[in-house]
Amino acid sequence: MTDDLREQVHAAARRARVAADELVLATRERKDTALHEMAAALRSRAPEILEANAKDIEAGRAAGLPEGILDRLALSETRIEGVAKGLETVAGLADPVGEVLRGSILPNGLELRQVRVPMGVVGMVYEARPNVTVDAAGLALKSGNAALLRGSSTAEHSNTALVEVLRDALDKAGLPADCVQLLPCHDRASVTHLITARGLVDLVIPRGGAGLINAVVEQATVPTIETGVGNCHVYVDAHADLDMAESIVLNSKTRRTSVCNAAESLLVHADVAEAFVPRITKALQNAEVTIHGDEQFTRQQGVVPATDEDWGTEYLSLDISARVVDSLDEAVRHIARHGSGHTEAIVTDDVRAARRFTARVDAAAVFVNASTAWTDGAEFGMGAEIGISTQKLHARGPMGLSELTSSKWVAWGEGHVRPRA
Amino acid sequence: MTDDLREQVHAAARRARVAADELVLATRERKDTALHEMAAALRSRAPEILEANAKDIEAGRAAGLPEGILDRLALSETRIEGVAKGLETVAGLADPVGEVLRGSILPNGLELRQVRVPMGVVGMVYEARPNVTVDAAGLALKSGNAALLRGSSTAEHSNTALVEVLRDALDKAGLPADCVQLLPCHDRASVTHLITARGLVDLVIPRGGAGLINAVVEQATVPTIETGVGNCHVYVDAHADLDMAESIVLNSKTRRTSVCNAAESLLVHADVAEAFVPRITKALQNAEVTIHGDEQFTRQQGVVPATDEDWGTEYLSLDISARVVDSLDEAVRHIARHGSGHTEAIVTDDVRAARRFTARVDAAAVFVNASTAWTDGAEFGMGAEIGISTQKLHARGPMGLSELTSSKWVAWGEGHVRPRA
């Protein structure tokens, strides 16, 4: 059985390679035409997609999935319109493929260019939300990659319907339907087969919780990009404007609690603790946030004592850990120890503190006087985002189209041979 | 014992992190001063380095190492002068750290920049040549990284002496000596501990044969960059200038056989086979190259029949596999199946063939009418090279200073909070 599944995944990867080999020759015009076809097909076939989605919702409800998950799983005319518009946005973005990154004519006349090329076959592993299926397919196509999509079993009917619509549209637009394929989703082993299909798959992007990411890191032989774990901090410096600090902490924590750029931990410089700790405690509690605090915070009513585990926890809920630090450097060390390398913010009016914090904190995004919520591909002007990388290799921070590409050195000569040294 | 070794490697990595945290704040001026100190110290302490090297050579000779390996192991005044000059060259290169890759002021006034930052702690695993120790240390330092060097046991005395000299120079220049550390080299397990030190080590670059690379791929949990395996092809197209083809094939094969950019396989279009096969056979044989050929090549005297294994073999010797193909697309398919993604060359006067080959062949470098020998960081204008990546993630082709960096998004605001969606 498992061998069958392995062969299924490998066969899909081989079909993806054939598709990718054709896609690498497709012009931007052809890819954009396909993206518009895909958007149109999603709109015109919305009824069958919603019907499939209703089955997932029904099964999910029967299985007792929490309302939050069911909400993320649910599609509607509006949500389908949203993903269709997303595909049109991607069609409007510049093609990353072929972009010349560097180039020169060498002293010997050899014309050298480093150009962006597609990765080839890209796998995506993701959880409940079926809109990711469409987003990922669109971004992969535009960047010239064939996509192997491994969604969650709770969204199986929705994903199957969506991928069928997308494949039909690709076919209609004259591109290989195998540019987008859905992998079996019932067995965790299909993930294992995907991330060990070395040579068949060029890149896998896991989007999910720490458990998925760790499993991928442990087992993968295919290159992967870690995404999404965000234990983000806001550090309120000795020279912070406390009104600004309050509004940044509140926004970072409460704007949307379920996303990776939400703040999970608050660090307050000792010099402003007396003024700021009572004030931010009240403000957070008014916003229904539970504070897991150190001894200074627990002097305030309603603050829960933080355990060692709290400092490393990504709550994704109305909870925040909070402590007082003696210096900026102590804040930096705390972040180095407990942070996940996603987004870290300092609130300060002191230029030296801001420069030191941005230079020393090692994370995908480091902000001065701004909410952690800004880390987002669309906000950064990328047009769309396939995830937020928390690793240092290849891509760091929001990943758009160019992060789905590799490069190639191309040289044109006229019989150039290299002299012996 | 193995646990001790593990702790030794981890302790070195932790010291490297402390050094890296200081190095990230070092200006280019300080790093360049240190590089010049290192070069001067290598020159002034050449006698003790040569003495240590003599012990390695003696031990190697006693152990029966082949002359080729002994030659790569040997240092001399000239070679030490060479690596010292190399450090000075690196000092003269622009600092990659701090380079602004992208940047804009967002519509809301948030100032956003993506800047290059060091990777942090970088491990290198490499074989006999002790000059790599100095090159790697210099490139790591300039790019702001602390280096963990794991050389071969055959070069132990040389590497120990070199690293001691480099560390003393760092100390004299006011930078942490732990920016450069040598790891234990007697047990293969130290490599395993290095590539599984996740969180302690940011990147490992293995430089060596396919065996080392595969072990790293299978076991690593730390991000790695594959380097160096080069099964490079020269494809002689139907519209090739045969004089040019002969000179490119000879140069690609025979310029230096032991390097990864040497050609290992020759593909000849059927239309020119009758004219070219006898001619190139004679030319290669005159250069003492053994041809492992298909049925068309074996009609020539002295050509050995190729086995299936030959097509995937990186000989690194005066051997080449050779076959006739019916079309450019067959050449592309052959390369896709047997190539290692390093360097592939076409010889043709046909623009369409050149465009199709460069678009379809998936490799770090694809050349038209030029020798595969050109793939080299110094030739590409990078100033220095730490290896040639054959993977698609992060770095592809020659790796210089910028390939040893990551990036970070830095934003400066004035209390910017993000509106709810």
C-alpha cells in the first residue's frame, strides 16, 4: 500500500517534470492567458466548487472540527471571487523568469548573464484553507513551475474540484494540465514521499505548524523552505514614546491573532516599566488578552505567571508573554534565544538604540516603530505571497514570485577556450 | 567518546555564534584590517607553516597516498604567498553586508529596505588542500560569518598551523579569534555532528566527492549547499563550426582534468557525425584521452565501448564518454538524465539551436560556443570563490561573497499600525 502511494507521488512528480519542461519555454503572454482562463473558469464553475465545499463542511462538522477551522475551510461566492481576482493580480505582475540579475562582457569578449529560471517542480504542503490551492497554483504557474499540491484531507472535495477547474483551464489555454496536480491527502506518508523524492522534486514549501515543519526538516532530502512559525516580539525601549508603544503592542497582538506575524511576546525596558507595565496591562486586558508575565507583570491584577515554556510559545490566540529587561542587549539576547526569526519590533525614539537593534536582531524582518503585522508580501509590494520564510537560505521573509525561482549563468562566445593557468 | 565529539563540535559552534554576534557589528574597515593582518602573518610565519606541512607530507607518503594527492597537500613559499595575496584580494572586494537589495517608501510612509546580512555560523567540509582553509576563512570573515572548518585528517598539521596563525592575526586586529575554528578531523562523526547541529550552525558547504555530498544530503538537518560534482557535456550541433568544436572539446576535457568544470561527455549531432567523429577521436587520442564511445564512436580505432554507467560518470581523468544523438532535443534529454547540473555547452552557429539549448538545459551554467572551463568565480568577476553550487536553492554556480549572505527586511516607521482587513 505504502509502496503504491510512493509510486503515485513519484508518478505525479514525473508528469510534473514533463509539464515543467514545456512550461519553461512558455512566454509570459501564454502564462497570463492561462491565469485569466483559470480565473474565468473559477467564476463560471463556482456552483460545482461550492457543492464540493459543502461536502467538506458537512464532513468537518460531523467530525467535530472547531468553528475556527470550519470557517477557514468554507468557500463562498465572495471567496471564490477573491481567489479569481488574485489570479488576475498575478497575471498583472512582471514575469520573474528571464530577469537578468547580473551580466557583463568579460575582458575576453564572452557575454555573460545570470538570469532567473524556474525551480522546476515545486511541492506545497498546507492545511485547511482551500484558497491556498488556487494561490499556490497561480504563483507556481507564473514563475514557470509545475506544482504538486498536498492539501489537507478535510478540504479534499474542495481541492479536488478546484484543481479540476484549474487543469481544464490550463488545457484550454494550451498549457499542460499537469502544471497543477493534487497529491493524495489521506495518508501522512504522501508528505514523506514528496519530501524524499530527490531529483524528481526541486523544492518543497511546507506551510503549517511547528510539527509539520519539524517533520519536514528531519526527513526531507529535497530542498525545503521553512515557513510560518512566528514567535514575534515587541520591545519597548527606555526611550519609547509610550503612546506609540501601546498602540503598536495592541495592533501587533490583536489585529489578527491566528497569523504568523502577530506578536506573541512583549519586552519592556526597566526604565519605563513603572510607567508602562500597568498601562499596557490594562490596555491588553481591555482587549481581552491574557498576559503571561514575569514577576513585575504579575504584580498587576489578572496577569498569569509565565512559565519557561511561555517564552517560546507561538500562541496564535489572545495571549501574550511579557517581561521586563534591564537593557536593549538583554532584549536582543532574549529574542535570539526564544524568537523564531520571523518579525521583531522595537519602539524607540533613540537612533542609536534603533540602529543597534536592527543590526543585532537576526530575523526575517526587524521593525522600528511599526507593528509586526506589516510583514506581508502584499504590503511589501510583492503583489502576492506564497508564505513567509523563516530560514536564511534562499528566501527570507515574504515569498513572492521571484522567491520561487533559481538562476542560471548563460554565456555566449565565439569559440572561447580558457588558457591553461 | 562520540558524545564527547558531539559536545566538542557543539561547543565550537556556540563559540562561533558569540564571535558571529560581534562580527555582525564590525565595519568593513575592521574586517579588511584583519584580512591584511592575516596575510602578513601567513608570510611572516611561513617557516612554521611549512614545517607543519612537511609532517603531513611525510605521514602521507608513509601512508602511501598517491602523488596527485601529495601534490595537492603540499605547501611552499609560493603557495603561501598565493593564499596571502588571496586574502588581500578579498579585502579589496566590496563588503556584501549591508548592501540594499530592494527598498522603497510604502504608500503609508513606512521606509522599507531589504539588506544583505551574514548567514551567521558557516561550516565548511573539505578535502586535502590546506589552501582552502585560508580561502574559506577569508571569504567567511569578509561576509561577516564565523567559520567552522572541517578539513581532512591528511592535512591536520598544516590546517592546525594555518588556523593558529589566522586566529592570532584576528586577535591582533581586535576581532574574536573564534571567527575561525578548526574542527576535529579524525572521525567522520564530526561531520555528522556539524550537519545536524540545527540552530547552532546556519549553513554547511561540503566540498568533495559524490560520497560526501550524498552523506550530507541524507543526514543534514542544517541547510547545506551542494557543490562540485560536475558531469559536464559538450554538445556539437548540426550547425557547429567543426574547427571551433574541436578546440572547445579539447579545452573542456584536457585543460585540467581534476576540476569540476572539466567536460566528461561529448554529444555529437548525427548530421555532423561522419565528419566529426573520426576527427575528434584522433584529436582526443593525440591528447591521450581515452574515449568511452557508443557504436558510432567504437568504429574508430582505440575507442572503448561505453557502458550505461559511463554516461553518469565524472571521470576527473583523461577519459570522456561520447555518443551520437539524432537531434538537439535528444541531447537535451541525455543531459537532463545524466548531467549533474553544473556546466553544459553547445557548439553551434544556429541562433535557434543556441536559444533552445540555453532555455531548455537546466544547469548552473549553459554556454554557447565556449569551453566548460569558464565556470569559475574569479573568471566571472567575483574576485574569489568558495565552491560551485550545483543546487537550485539560494546559490547556483560559482559562490562568492554575496552567496555567503542572507537578507533581512528592515523598516523604519513612526508608530505605523496596520488597519484591520
